[in-house]
Amino acid sequence: MRIKFTVGKSEQVQKLYSDMLDILTAVGIPVDKLTSDRRREKMAGACLAVGQIKESFKEAKSVMNGSFLKTRDIIKFENDHYGEEISSGSYDDIRRKDLKPLLDEG
């Protein structure tokens, strides 16, 4: 899925985000119904951060690897690896706006 990205995202990060949006769409998550490209970008970023994916999906981690990130960890990961500038006080937005819709869809 192609979206308009915020400034500061490298080509590699943009590709990761686009690929994640394609995956979410393929498994039935209605990302096209999200209100804006920024909302789609935020959901993809949170998803990628949960898997601790920096450069490639091959490095994805899961609970099977003992990987558990709290919402503040997700924010730090996105800021460190995806060129975001998310406030640490936005942890509830990550949970409520970016991750909960994915959980609601199963």
C-alpha cells in the first residue's frame, strides 16, 4: 500500500511500512478505512516495533523469542529506528489508536 509519509523516513523505512500495510490488508485488517495516511503510518510503525523489526522482516521477534514490549518501549523503538518523534506521554495513543484496532480484528 502506498501512502504519503511524514518527512524524515528513509526509503528503507518507507518500504517496511508499506510492506506491513500490505500484510495487514492481506490478513483482513481494514487499513483503508483508517482516517488518514498518518494513522496508517502510525499503525504500521507500532506493528513493526512490536516485532522489533529494524531493517528486514527476517529479524522479527515474538513472544516465542521472549520478546515483550511495553507501549513506552514501542515509542522508544519507533523514535530510535523509524525517525519518529513521539512523546513518551503518548503511550495511551499507541495502545488505544495503533494496537487495539489490530487486537479487535483478531
